[in-house]
Amino acid sequence: MQMPEHLPHGTASAHVRPMAKLTTHVLDTTRGQPAAGMKIELLKNGALLKSITTNADGRGDAPLLEGDALATGAYELRFHVAEYFRDQGIDSPFLDVVPVCFRMETDSSYHVPLLCSPWAYSTYRGS
């Protein structure tokens, strides 16, 4: 099979990787649905990079970071859980802001979801 001339030798268009990105979403386990309207902040080295509010699907409308904006290093997502639950008419006397600290390498995508209630939360590296 001969490769098109515009591709470097040894590559095939089927192996082109998508641009690396950072995404998140939040599920409200108390109500069993996406957490629409939750404020999320993204920080690096203590500096605020971005602040979003989740949409009806509990996600941001766009990746938090992608392409050249995504750099290797330590990051923190701050999920404003108590404020979200108060807006839903649910008291959250235990959790306030949930910090999730993690490290990223630039060559892969990261999806960092949060499952939460007023009393507990869980996270993982998704795909």
C-alpha cells in the first residue's frame, strides 16, 4: 500500500490521534441526575485558569483545556458542591468546596468526573 505524499513516511491517517484535552462532568447522586448549574474552578499552581458552570448535562460546554493550553503539571479542580445543593433546596452541612488535585501529561486526554451528594463524593480518571 502506498501512502499519500502529504503524510510523513510510516504514518497512516487512521492513526492520527485526537487533540489532548481536559474535561469534567458532575453527577448528583442524591437526585440521580447530572448536576446542572455547579460552579467549577480550574487552577494550576494556585492560579485560577478557568471558572465554568455546568450545563444541563452536568458538563462544561467546551473542554477546560485543550491543545497548546494543556501543559504537563499539577492541577486542581474545585467543585462548589454546597452552593449547588443549596440552589437545589438541599442542605449540605458537611461538604463545601471539593478539591480534586491531579497531575497531567500533555500527550493524553483527561476526563475527571465527580459523583457527589451532600455527604460524600467520588472521582476517577475517565476516558
